[in-house]
Amino acid sequence: MNESLVIVEPMCRGFEHVQFNAPFLQSCSLAFPGAPLSFLAESSHLDFVRAVLEREAPGLHVQWRKITLPDRHLSPRRRMQRERGIIQEAFRLAGETHGTLVAFASATDTLVLATKLLLFGSKPRLHTLMVLHGVLAGLEDYARPVNAWRGISLALKMPNPRTLRLIVPGQPIQETLAQRFPRIARHTRPAEHPAFWAEKSIPEISPRTPVRFGFFGVSAVPGFDMVTRVAETLGAEGSAAEFSMVGHLNHPDDATRDYAAVPDACPRLLSESEYADRARRLTYSLWTTRAHRSGLVASTTFLDALSFVKPLVYLANPLIDAYAALLGDIGYRCADERELTDVVRSLAAEWPQERYRAQCAAILAGRHLFEPSAVAASVRKIVHELRENR
């Protein structure tokens, strides 16, 4: 393939989504070697993605193109008007550079709808991919019959152009869609969330070091409240367990909450080096994020745990359960908060060193699923299918 590739980030700003977009660009480049690659995104987001690629994939050549994103507080109608302009700009660039593939790295419900409408009105030569991330969580909101034709449910149920393929980040999400929303799943295909890795080997942790449990993420995501309760309970018991927040506080009610049990929790956005330092000092990752229990949304915090090779202590959920089945023993599955507290208490009292190293080895061995080269093969397969179905 000698035509150009046009990749668009239509909604994220700054550091948002960088963990996906940087390796996704490399995945697309590996899928079609030699094809010129353009990336359209908000200015500060371009800077973050460029910095990651300069470190992780210095040989990758990208044409960086700044676009203006619609305000997130716009009404759906006005947001869709602005998004239509972004879509048209991407299609126009593809035409000018003899491109036949445009890929949107994320989507809103209105972007999905606008893209479908534009593709139905255009020549069928242009192939389009669209990655569905958090927007899929909206399907839960529209599960009731009264809401069946609104929001993302409406956008996904609308007829799908033959030249459009919707990508979900991972086979487990595709399987969940197929079970719960088979009509939608007919037009989606899986490609794992690509990732670059912070650690390449099993971390060396002294058995004399206190066992430290960390929460990857922010306080606005449901789950950090549980971490603070577990820390308070074990602290009151005199447990040697330590707790850390690999992220920052950003909930509107943080000023009224007591986070003393997680002493490094703070409202300041961590620098990249601070984030990595906190992550490396962990023994285990606590995964209590209830927002992912539907199994429809991928988790960058889960990938962070894999990146820093930290076995998990996690609440049972479809997403991690599916990956644990593929990767093997990567941590401890807990049915509820009480069981999670018991597991943390036990690990802090008597750290199982041999099992810990085996869990780390399972993580290292299983991460190949998320390598950009593996994701490239999936992207290439999806595009080949599009061409065959023309």
C-alpha cells in the first residue's frame, strides 16, 4: 500500500488518550509499511504524542496537523456540526494525498452518526476505521426500550456504510457486544489496545520492603473511594500494608473527603517521571474501578499495571476476567470489597515471593497481545476485509 494514511483524534486534548494514540500510530504504520502517515489532533495533544513516539519509535515519520476541537459542552446538534467539519477535513486530506484510509482514534455518538451520513453521500473508494472507546459505555444508558433510539445506541444502530468498520479495543469487548448487542457487533471488529511498556523484566523487590498497594487513576473514577476504605480498615488494625495513588485527585468533592490513609494522594497532576516512580514502587495494583464492570470499555489503568509489571488485586469484572483467562495467573480475583480487604491483609502479612515472580512472568509473557506489531496485523486484516467487501 503506497497511499497515505490519515489518523484523526477528534475529541481528546493534552495527555488524554496518549497511551493509545502513540502506539496506535505505530501500529498503523506497521500495518502498511511505507505509507505516508498524517495525524490530526489538538495542538497540545500533538505535542504529547510526538514526545512519546520520539522516545519509543524514533524512526516513525508522521506529518503533524493541528485541528480545533468542538467544545465539550456544546449541544449534540452543534457538536455534530463541528465534528462534521473535522471529518470533511480528514477526507479532504486523504483525497489530496491519494489516501484510501482514514482512521478515527476515538469517537462520540454524534461523530459516529456524522461519519455514516457523510460516507453514504460520498464515493465508496475511501475506507474508514473508527475506534470506539468509552463511548460504548453509553450503551448501558440506552438499554431500556424507551431509550433504544438515542445517543450512541441510535448512532450504532443506523445502517452502516460498506466502507466503514468500527473497531473495539479487544476481543473480550467484541465478545461482550456479540452477546448483548448482536446487531451492533455485526459491524465491529476487535483490535487490542496497543501499548508501549515501561518495564522489560520482573521488578526486583526486597522481601524486607513493606508490601505496597497502588491505585492507578484519578479520584473521579468510581473505585478510589474503595481503596481509601480498605486502607483505613487495615490501618486501624495496625497492618503493615502501604497504599499509594498513581494518579491525582480530581473529584468535585475531594476537599470534603479524608484521604489520609493514602498519604500521597494529591490534586496536582503528576509529571511523567513522578508517575513512573510511584508505579515502580508498588508491589501490587489495586483494581477497584467499577466503571468497567460492563465489559464494554477498555482500561488504560489495567495496561499500566501490565506496563510496570504489577500483579493485580482486582474486583471481578468481565474485562480482566477475560484477560486473566488468556494470560494466566496475573493476580487475585475478588468477589467484593470484603474479599479484596482480606486478600490485601493476607499479602501484607505474608508476601508469597515465588507466586509473585510467577505472576510477573505471566504478565511479561502475555503482553505480546498488545504489542503494536500484533495490533498492526489486526488492523491490516480489518482493512483487507473492507476492500474485499466493496
